[in-house]
Amino acid sequence: MSDVTRATGTQLVKRGLAEMLKGGVIMDVVDPAQAKIAEDAGATAVMALERVPSDIRRDGGVARMSDPEMILGIQEVVTIPVMAKARIGHFAEAQILQALDVDYVDESEVLTPADEAHHIDKWAFDVPFVCGATNLGEALRRISEGACLIRSKGEAGTGNIVEAVRHLRSILGDIRRITLADQAELFEWAKRLQAPLPLVQEIAETGELPVPMFCAGGIATPADASLVMQLGAQAVFVGSGIFKSDDPAPRARAIVETVTNFRDAAMVAKVSRGLGDAMPGLEMGSLETRLADRGW
Amino acid sequence: MKVGVLALQGAFTRHCDVLTALGAVPLEVRTPVDLEAVDAMVIPGGESTTMSMLLDSSGLRTPLAGRMADGLPVLGTCAGMILLAVRVTDGRPDQRSFAAIDIDVRRNGYGRQVDSFEDEFPVAGLDGPFHGVFIRAPVVERVGPTVEVLARVDTIPVLCREGSVLVSSFHPEMSGDGRIHERFLDLAFSV
């Protein structure tokens, strides 16, 4: 019986893993040693990449999918899910990541885009995809392409939370407004957002995105994590914020404990003590490249 | 019927929704004080290593073990099953479980995410099959003599009961079908 009814790579199974990652911290790591530190600190998953965003920003050049050897090395040392990034539109990189059995593919603006008009057709894959979004229209276009998890983009590699807050407020604010719209207004919302009408209608009914929404880009402290969770993120991605700080392990752990107890300020105060310096931050005005502008 | 749902990490809100629909009162449990108010407990899916770390940092591990030793009914799904098992293979060496049900499990025993699946199977005592969602699910490798196997997929146990402890390797909170939770509430509150 089960051989007939068993199905892999379904939307439920793909979105299901995102459900399991809620209330957790996904950490960027560049080698097995960092992956181990992340798992020890309570990360729910690691994102394997060659350079953390702040180094990509500093070094410039073309940022690509990681070396498969490095991804396999990380898969060997941790038991938690391993995610990896493919360039926007680079479906061949995504195919390779699927062949490597990564647990989630991040079609990411942190890498240099491979296609200036098209994102990957994510329905064609069994591996689930997470995509970034700066506003609700972008989120819904990614979902219509098959993304099973959305992360607000923020501005990666800056240690500055301001863009993450802007993107979260934009997405969640529009969701709240749509729940108040009447039927006729939903057509206009779909037009304005450049998003499929059925997804807009679904939001009007449920009051939430059809897939989980996490936050990325600029989280450097437990307080940052608490802020975005209180704004409505369901989990956080931390990139440069951990391994570019003074003392990564305790900071990683403090952010994990914060995401569980994000409404408990006394608890966040307790875990924030004595963490040393956070990563150096960047003002938005000083940036040459805005990674969040990548994606269409 | 106050049912605690361990809310350290994972799919706890989904469980709360199913319990509410069945007329129970779900309470999110993050601290030992939260635990005092509950008459039964759900340990949800998520990452068992993360939850295990947070059980220690929250101070919940000892009081929760104590309540279970006193007969607190518990439903554990996926990571929850791992945390309630006796022995866990392919986990972290420092990972500790409650040994609340006499089974051994292999973590991620079905493989990585691309091997995650949905399947339908009969459940002892339920009319009609249950549609289960298995996400990086554990495989039950040993079942003790006092454990009742309520469902299997391809001969592997996927739903087991011992006393008032019920565990599943699948995610009953993801199927839009409350019958497993209903079964748990019967188990917990019928006596």
C-alpha cells in the first residue's frame, strides 16, 4: 500500500521542513569547524557558503555557489540540516546542490546574479528553496515560482538591522492591509504588487503568507534578533553577525536563547551580558552595492 | 484539559492549533513555571539537538523528567519522539533523551530532506488510513516488549504507545487531521 501512496518532494514536505525550523537560528558557516560551533550553540541549520556576506562585500568579484567538497565536509560533521546558496537564476548550481543532497537551497542575492530577468523555476526541484524578499510583491512572486520559505532580505554583511526592519514592516504591513481590503480591492492589490491574484486572495483569507517567513540581513546582537521576532519573523538567519564577532560561540548561543524567549526582555538581558564586541557595522549610505536590490 | 506544548523551538504553534480545534487548552511551555500548570504535554517536531540544548538552559529538563516519571501523559512527534526514546543513534554524542518510552531510534534514519515523504497507512483503532508527513524523520529500530505499535510503514513502526506516552515519527500536526491528537487526549484524560 505504502509504495503506491508514498510521495517525495511535495509542497507539504518542502514547507514542512521550514515549519520545523521555526523559532530557531540558521547560521552562515564557511567550514566544518564553524559548522560544529554552530551546531554546538543550538543552530537549527547551517548555511554553507564560501565567504560570509561581509567578506563578499569587502573582496568584491563574482560570488558563486560553494565548492561541493566544502559542502560535503560540513554535511559530514553536523546532524542538523545543511543549506547552501545558488546564484539567482542559476538553475544548474541548484541542480548540483540538489545532487549533493543539501536540505534547502537559498536562491540568494548575496551571490552575484546569473540571470537579470528570471529566477529559478523552483517547482522543477525536489529540494525546497528559500528566497529573499524586500516587499510583499517580491515574496509572492518567489512563492509563485515555488519557494517554500521566504526570508526578508535586510542588507547582508552590514551588521545593520535597519533594512531588515524596513523589509519586515513592508511585508507584514501590506499583509495586514490586505486583510482589510474588499474583493474588488484585491484585484488592485495584485496589480500593484505584480503578484498572482490567487495568492493575494489567500492572504486576505488567512492573514499570513502561504509559507513561513524568516528574517535575514543585519542581525548582529541578541537584541536585533528579539526585535525582528517581535515584528513578526518566525526564525532568523545570522550571517556575518556570529563569525565576524569577537567571540562567536557564546554570541551564537545567546541568539539561540533569545529567539526562544524573544518576548522576555529580562532573559534577553541576561544572555546578552559579556558577549564582547559585535561585528563592526556599516551605514547604508556608505555602501557601494546594495545586495537587496538584486532580484526581480 | 490544559495541554502544554514545549515551545523552545519547532512546529509548536501547529500543535496548539490542532489542540484548540479539539477543545483542549494549549499552553506554550518555555520555563519550569509554565510546566506546573499543565495536565499533559506535547513535544513537537523541530531540531532535537537545539531543543536538547534549550531544555538544559531553560531549566526544564529535570522538572519535565520528574513530571513524566509521575505519569504526565506525553505526545512526542518526530524530534519529540527522539527526545522520548531510550537510545538515539546518529545523534550527537552529548544528546540526551528522557527514556520515557522503551524504543530506540535512528536520527534522520530515512535520509536527508530530499528523502522526506508523505504516505498513507492504517492506524490501529482508527477508521480509515492516516496521511502522515515524514520530514527528516527518525526510524524506530527497536521496540520494547511493553510498547504497543499502533501503525507501521513498510514494516517500520511509526506510531507507538507505552502507558500514557504516545510517539510518532511523522507529523500529525501537519495533516489537517486531528485524529492522532484526539487519541492522545483520550489517552491522557479518559482515566
